[in-house]
Amino acid sequence: MKLPGWKEMPEGIVILEAGNSREYETGSWRTFRPVLNKEKCINCLFCWIYCPDSSILVENEKMNGFDYSHCKGCGICSKVCPVKAIDMVEEVTV
Amino acid sequence: MKTKNLLALEGNQAIALAMRQINPDVVAAYPITPQTEIVQVFSEYVANGEVNTEFVTVESEHSALSACVGASAAGARVMTATSSQGLALMWEVLYIASGARLPIVMTVVNRALSSPINIHCDHSDAMGARDSGWIQFWSETVQEAYDNLIQAIRIAEKVHLPVMVNMDGFITSHAEEVIEPLSDEDVRSFVGEYKPTRMLLDVSNPYTIGPLALQDSYFEFKRSQAEAYKQVIPVVREVAEDFAKISGRKYELYEVYNLEDAEIGLVVLNSAAGTAKDVVDTLRTQGKKVGVIKPRLFRPLPVEELKKELSHLEVIGVMDRADTYGGFGGPLFGDIRSILYDSPNHPVILDYIYGLGGRDVTLEHIHKVFEGLESVKSSCKVENLVNYIGIRE
């Protein structure tokens, strides 16, 4: 994301685009990242329901990985997965 | 001949009258001496149904200005008033209002800050808010305070910045003066309908106000805010032109009094300017080339304009009704010296701190100031750059 110069700043400390928070990457301080084992996954989407940060990517009603730009690595998805299809892997080893 | 509509009003009553005529959408205010009467009289207008204002009675000045910020962001025309400790309690919200570019208009009835506790006039309250990003007008008389407040609405809403209108506590706020108010219709059409460029209550155009801006953006926001003050002076002049058409009273950025051919000049804010002008009249009859300049717009500081008015002087006295404890003279002194630092003839500039805590400033005091400046002019010797007048040794 290219940051605007001071002449391009909107007047009065405002953000004019609604829903812009997804542009702000908050996944940089994760210690453990969730990694999906597609072979085990049964697409129950428990992870999608429980993820507090909307970081489970779903396509055609199927679990399709993680939004690593916003996932904080809390591990809830891994904990709630009934088939142990999500492993938490230390970032440095990935 | 059209008869003039003249009224004998105290400063606070005149401010309340102006507020009634402006009829703001929201007023959130907390009473404090010597501003109390503004809130009291205005609340009577509210109770009598003479205004449509939503009057928010709050538990402190911090809350008063916070409520003003919320109402202004929501799209309302908002006014308030305070003094001294009240303004000090508003301090953090002052910066929020100016940073968010909210056109709130506030009367400040200048009063000394504690400690020791004191209810009388000096300028330490507003001078403490000097760098907060609020436009500051200063008013010598009741008439000027009334006129400045009405013009402040138009200016604030045009430049999207909050405005503070100052007048001296008790000396002006409680002094009865015959003034010529405008008609209600004239004020209403002069201020017009407030049309904010954006407002939170406009649900079809949602936006975020007041988000966190860290190392990557804070500086750009503040730099763009700094730029906003450059548009203020032309707007102040334009609004003054329009105001002259309905009132017959033409205001400049400052008032000059016998300054053009003067060799010695005095810079003074608010009510003491009247005393200074009186002394100048006397000294002029003795052939002394003395004059006065009374800044009306103090923030943003009209740097180039003041430089032009002052640089021909040989000796300048700056009257400060506030001190900068541990600093170098009063706040006005610092500004005036800085403005004239690179003027070719380098006037000698002295500071006179006066009237703290409501200590009276008399004709004698000002005579003494001019005597001191004259001896500096003839001897070219300066004993003290920063002086305190009217003080027991």
C-alpha cells in the first residue's frame, strides 16, 4: 500500500473509505501459523465459525486456507477442528 | 434618519445576545467565573424558547468541549464559552477539535490560572492554548467581542477550524458598555445556514473520524493541518468586509493607532489597549512620536503584516498579560521579536509583563512604559529586556 503525501491527506483526521480496515495488515506479529492438511479436512467450517478475525478463507463452501495478512495465530481453529486438520507451526520454521 | 439601536450591555450579556442571534444547533457549556453569565443568560434564552439550541449541561469543561466535538462532527453548528481553569481542563480536547478540523466557536473570558487561585483577568488561560490550533481573536471592548463572535462563525465554517474569541474577565465581561447590536435578521442572514462538507449523521456517506495515526501517518496529518492556517487571513479579511456592510464597523487583523509616523510603539492586546491609546493621545499633544498596535487576530499570527507595520519603529514595547515561567518574556514578546528579527533596522524590543491576576493597569503605568522606551531610544541602553510593571518591590 502506497502511503499518501501530506498534500493528499484528507482534511480532519478521517478515513473516507468504509470497510478499509482489511487494507491494514495485522498478521505480522504471529508466533505460530495455522497450516491446513487438506487430506484430513472435512469442510465442516468449524474453524470459519470460531475464527475471531475472519481469517479463514472459504470458497464454494469449502475450507480454502488462511488469510495470513490478518491471522494472529491464536490457534482457536486448530483447537476446534474435530479432525485435527490444522497444525500450528512455529513461524521461524516455516 | 434611521435611529440607531443602542443597548447598554455587559460583555457577557452581549456575548449571550450574539449567541441567541446566531442560534447555534448545540451549546455544551459549564459555568465558571467570570464567564458564568454567558451560560446563565443563554440558558434563559433556551428555557424561553427563543433559540432552537440543544443545550447540553455537562459535569465539567472537559465534557463540555467533548460534547461540542461530538456534536460538531455530527454536523451541528456548535458554540461554548469558558474561562481560566475551565479552558485548562479543556486542554486535551482543544487539540482534538482543531486536528479534526471542527468549526467550534468558543468565547474565552480571560482569567488568571491557579495557583494562587484568582478569578480576575489576565491572559494566561488563552496563552496556554496558543499552540492548540485554535484561531484566536482578542477584543478590546464589549462591541468588539460581540462583533468578533459573529464573524467567528463564518470564519470557522469557511476554514474548518475552531475559533476562540477572547475578552478580558470582569474588565470587559462585567463592564456595562453602550453597544450597537445588529438586528436578529441581519445576524441570521450574515451567518447563514451551516452546511458542513461532511457529517457523521449523513449515513449514506459513511466515514471514520479520529482513527489512530502512528509513525506512518501522524506527521502527514499534522503537516496538512499546519497548511490550513495559511488560508485564514484572507478569509478573516473577506468576512470583515461583509461584516462592515451590515454594521458599518470595519475590522482589520489589528488596529493601528498613531503608528504610521511613530518612532516608539506599544503592542498590546484586549482592554489595556484602550488605556494605551489614551496615553498616546496625551503624549502626542506633547509632540512625542508614539503609537499603539492592538492585534485582533493573534492565531494565526499575521507575520508579514505585523512586520510591515512595526519594522519602521526604533523602539517597541510589548505588553504581556501572561508570563512564560522559566522562558524569555511573555508570549507576545517572543512572537514580536521573532517577527522582527530579520527586519533591516532591528528595532529594540522590550517586554512589559503587567496586570497578572487582575492587577489594574493605569495611565501612569503606561506613561512609565513610554518613558522607559524613550530613555532606551535616547541612550541606546537597555537595562532589562523583560520588565514587570505595577508590582510592589
